Amino acid sequence: MDAAAWDARYTGSDLVWGAAPNQFVAAELGELPPGRIIDLACGEGRNAVWLATRGWRATGVDFSTAAVLRADRLAADAGVTDRVTFALGDVVDGPLPTGPFDAVVVAYLQLPAPRRRTALRRAAGLLAAGGTMLVVAHDSDNITHGVGGPQDPAVLYAPNDVTNDLADRPDLVVEKAEQVHRPVPGPDGERTAVDVLVRVRRAIS
Ligand SMILES: C[S@@+](CC[C@H](N)C(=O)[O-])C[C@H]1O[C@@H](n2cnc3c(N)ncnc32)[C@H](O)[C@@H]1O
């Protein structure tokens, strides 16, 4: 989907992804000491805003104007406009904010492999020594037995796709690379989405 398609997705009255943080972002980053964090493809800002409420200085980037406007509003509603800024930008092709960051989040950025690889390598390039990068995504297994995300196999991936994308960085230590399950409420009861969760830490040389 291009930026215009995402803008169209964000025109309804409700937040598409809700105001609460993604459960894996909260679990994996919630206990880290706050520092500078960047959320790439931040959408409506749920993760960056939540992290700002936890003391982080957060930056979010998304190429959808509608998403960034919504993220600004979410930050205002949460009273954290002094701790979080949102910028319009393409995380594959465009300029990115200046690092380093103590943490980098990439959540549900579903792109064909070459663009995903570029985005993830750029994301890793923003990490400070000792910093943590968290990637959460819709897993390829959702095609056969899950409910999460797009049904296009070309933009779904697996934990080892992420670690392979980052394999040229020997300074990155893979702390977690696994499939995780996320309950999704539906009209006929709860179903399960299969997600990718990869957490890496940049070694302190
Ligand atoms: C499924 S949403 C996830 C939003 C957010 N990370 C979250 O978890 O709530 C994917 C987001 O990626 C953004 N996106 C897709 N491709 C992008 C690109 N090349 N540069 C910046 N943002 C992009 C879309 O605009 C959309 O907001």
C-alpha cells in the first residue's frame, strides 16, 4: 500500500489500531530504562505515545499524513507533546531523523522483501551502542492458520527473515527471534494472530 492508500485507511472516525500500545512493544520495552526511541512506520502513534508516557523521548515517522495528524492528536490527548514528535517520512526511501537512539521500534511494517530489508537495515543504523531494536510483524503463517494482517504472502515474513536481513551486522546480538501469538477478538469469539517478534541489541563494542 502506498501513502495515499494508508491515508484513506485512516479517514474513519475511530483509531484503526487503538490508543493502547501493542502488547509486545509494552512487554519488551516497558521495563527498559527510558532514553531516546524512534518508532518507524508509527501509524497513529499508539506505541510512541505510550512510551512517552513512560518517560521516553519519542520520535515517530510515517509516510501517511493522516497517520501523523492522528498521532499528534493522540499525543495531545495523552499530555505528552513535550516528549514525542511525529514526522512525515518514508522509512525506505526518505531522510530519517538523526540518531543514535537507545531503542528502535518497527511494528507491522509489511513490505516486499527488498524494501523490508532496506527499512530494517536503516532502522538498525539508528541504534546507539547498547541500544535495543524491536521488530513486530504479521507472520507468514497467518495465511494458513492465523488471522493477522494482509493476506498477501509477499509482504508477510518470518523471524529468520528479519535476522537474515540484519546478518551483515555482527555488532547486533539477537536476543529473541520467535513467533508469538496475539488474541484477536472477533464476532464468533477470540481468534489468534501469529506475529513475528525479533529483539536485537547492539553490542557496546
Ligand atoms: C499496520 S500499520 C502499523 C502502525 C504502527 N506501527 C502500529 O503498530 O500501530 C503500518 C504503517 O506503516 C506505514 N508505512 C508503510 N510503508 C511505509 C514507508 N515506506 N514509510 C513510512 N511509513 C510506512 C503506514 O502508513 C502505516 O501507518
